[in-house]
Amino acid sequence: MQREDRSMTNAPKTVLAIHDLPGFGRAALSVIVPVLSTLGVQTVALPTAVLSTHTGGLGAPAKLANPGYGPAALEHYHRLGVKFDCIYSGYLADAAQAKLVEQAFELWPRAFKVVDPVLGDGGRLYSGLGADMVPAMYSLCSKADLIVPNVTEAALLLGDPLPGVGSAEQAAAQAARLTRVAPQVVVTGVTGIGGGRYIGCVGAARGGEGYAVKTPLQPRMFHGTGDIFAAVLVGRILRGNVPQAAVQAAAAFVAECIRQTPEGADERLGVWLENALPKLRQE
């Protein structure tokens, strides 16, 4: 167990990952834990809910949720003296869960704080999220060190018209504006690059220069790839990569996951991560 007075200087970095846990379908904690472990990072999973499947096209999942679990788990870890090098949150079902992440930030103020502000995609807010989730997520993002919105979420956080950005230039401008909210920003899912032949990410840092990373566009849309991207990004930064290099590694690995998934595979079930993990270990 890692404590605040860590005695082994080569001990793995430790991430508190606050996300949902689907049993079937590769998304959220079911992909985040193996990705971070492969990168040599210890993951402490704090499920916001346990689901029979993820929520993307597989019907209404069975759900196990206990609102008292999260705060009690945080207090337990704090009493044990566990040290978290990073706190990384993703899908949150309601504003109360955003407050749970803020509680974790307060208990471990020295941790690197990463928020994937899961609010929507394809130009719309996800069904099941109330209107209060956008201001709650904005508040949470304002307390983070790094946020990783997609183009729809960037627009929602900024109050811009949906469906979101339509070009890399617009995405770069929105990323720069979002540095008023959080010091580091990576906007994902930027299309229309190179005549539509690429998909990319744009990054910005408060007081610094922006950057862009692109990979060839593959005409398949799998659930869970955003979680894989953000997990690699977090793991690479904790291993000492600068954000741009970490973004490049994350984008390349997501592309590798898609390449490892056969044509005709059910996109609802996510990429064949199991086939791609050895590649991540080699890099």
C-alpha cells in the first residue's frame, strides 16, 4: 500500500479513477484499468455505478449504485494515508457525483487533477443528463489541471452553439478559450483535417503555445475509444511525457486498437483492446 510517506522511491504512480464500471462492453473502468496497468501505473478504481453493460446501444443496463459509497471510500483512503499522484474522472451521472470528484480534489490537493468532462457527442447532450450537469461540469473543470473534452463538450462548456467546432482552426480557438477554465486543455475528435482524411486533437496551455496532432481517419466509430485515449494520456504524463508527446502516444494507440479490431466487429462492444495492449507495453 502506498502512503503519504512513500518509502520506495521507485513505487508505481497511483491514480484514483472515478468512473462507471460496465461489466460488458469495453469502456470506462473496464478499459482504463488495464491501460494504466500496462503503462506501469497503479489504478485505484472508484466506480460511480456498476453497470451490466455500458450505455451505448446495448439496451437499458442493470445498475448497482450506492450514493454513500464514494464519499465513504474517499474517507477510508484518506484515513489509510494512501497517496494519489493523480485523480482522473470521467462519466458522472449527476451533479452530486461532480461534487464527489471535487471532494477528492480537496482531500488530495497535490494530486494532478484530470477531468474528462463527459457531457455529449455528435452535437448533443447525452440522454439521461440533466441541464444542471453542464454548470456542474464547468465548476469541476475549473478545479482541474487538465481537461479533455471532445468538440461537442468544448462547445457545451463554452456556451457556444452546437454541434460544436467545424474545423481545426475553430477547435484551436476553443481550446485556447478553455485555458481560462483549466490550465491545460486537449480537445479531441476534431474532423475535417486534410480534406477529411484525418481526425485530430488540439491542445493548449495557459500562457503557452497550442499544438495539433492528427491520425488517419478510420471510418469506424467504437464506443470507449475516448476512455482509452484519456487513460493513455494520463499514464504517459505520469511517466514524464510532455502533454503533446502524451497526446501523440494516445492518438496512435487508439488508432492501433482500431486496426487490431476486425472489419465487421460490433462497434457497440468497443475495440479489441486485448490484442493491442502488447503494443502499448513495447512503446
